[in-house]
Amino acid sequence: MLYAIISEDVVNSLEKRKPVRPDHIARLQALADQGRLILAGPHPKIDNENPGDAGFSGSLIVAEFNSLADAEHWASLDPYVAAGVYEKVIVKPFKKVLP
């Protein structure tokens, strides 16, 4: 089943994001290589794909896991969690309708 992992950043998270981004991306790439990643990306703090120093307010990942518990466990091991980038992480079942 698909799950949405919705994360909210702490204030001024950009400097915390930068050093662990490669590890964060590597975990997402592993999901993609397994055919389990539907989409992933950050929420820019401003209305711009490249927010520069404004940074990001959080992230969204939609991926396939065997259960909610598996998705929650995977999310809890994210390098951004360990680095204190995320203030809050919500994991919910997700039903893709379109496209």
C-alpha cells in the first residue's frame, strides 16, 4: 500500500538540511530503485522552486510499504530526523486516484 510521509521542518532548518542531504537522497534513491517511490520533494518556504536562503518548510514522500508500521519505521530513520531538521513527521495511508 502507498503511504504519505509529511514532514514539517524546524525554524531555520536549511543549515541542518545541507550536510545530511546526500544520505537523505540515497535512502529515497533506494526506494526508487526498488520501484516503491511515487514522488518525493521539499516544500519551498517561498513561491519559488529554488528558494535559496529562504529554505524549506518541510517535505512530502509518497512510497509503497508493506504496512503503516513499516512506513513509520522507515520515516523514523531518516537522516533529517536524526539531524533535527524535522519538527514533526506524519505518516498516513495514501490512495492514488490520478493520474
